[in-house]
Amino acid sequence: MEAVTAAAAPPPGAPAFSYLAVFSNCPLVAAVLAFAIAQSIKVFTTWYKENRWDAKQLIGSGGMPSSHSATVTALAVAVGMQEGFASSLFATAAVFASVVMYDAFGVRLHAGKQAEVLNQIVYELPSEHPLAETRPLRELLGHTPPQVFAGAVLGFAVATFTAMIAGLGS
């Protein structure tokens, strides 16, 4: 029985497990913080443009700035500051960020535009048509290039600030 207990114990000198250790993970903190800030900004941009408060923006996709871009840029920059910009981990994060941002203003933006067209077609169907009562498709899926760029700038700023607070890069 003693052998089983010894095998489950951490090696001597190893840090004890703690759920709070996640808060010292600078890339994770930067990414989550960038996402939260970007989503919060969407509430204010909706208020500014449409003069109404829309709390759904906190969890919705699309809009200014791109939270996808902010999240992956913050992750990549923070990984670069922590592990080094010549590391393979940074290269992986940078490629991941590029794919996500391309998808945000490429595939997802066009899928949203197609949803607009399909919704218009369904709206114009006669009421007796079997598809006339179909629930509308979500139209706000992707981002314009300026929204992606603004999200990337936000992500870079958040990662830089988070790394400064964590004492990275000094």
C-alpha cells in the first residue's frame, strides 16, 4: 500500500498542485483579458452606433473589435514575450492567430453575407410555403478587416500590459 501512495506523491522539490497557478500563466491571462475587454467594448460600440444598450453583445460574435483577433493576438504576443519570439511555441501561436484572423474576415464574414441573402429569400416566400416559417439564420458571424485589425491592436496592447505587470521581457 505504501508503494501506491509514494507513486501518487509529487517528486521531492516539485511544487504542489494549485488551481490558483492558472492566474500566473501570463499568456492565458492575457488572452482571457483581451477577450473580455473586446466583448465589453462591443456593448459600447453598439450603444454609440445604435443608441441602445445590448447586453447580448457580451456573448455574441461579430462586431467591433474582433474578440477572436484580440484573443489570439494576445495569446501569441504573450507567448512570444514569455518563451521568446524565436521559439517554436511562439511560431505555433502566431500561425494559429493568423488562421483564426483570416477565418474571421474571410469564411465567417462571407457565411454571414450568405445568411442575409437566404433570410431575404425565405422572407419573400409565400406564407403557405413549407419553409416560410423557418427561423432566420444568424447574419452577424464574421468581421470586416478593420474590426480584425482593431482586435489585433487590442490584443497586442493587452498582452504587452499583462507582460509588464508579470515582469516578462525585462
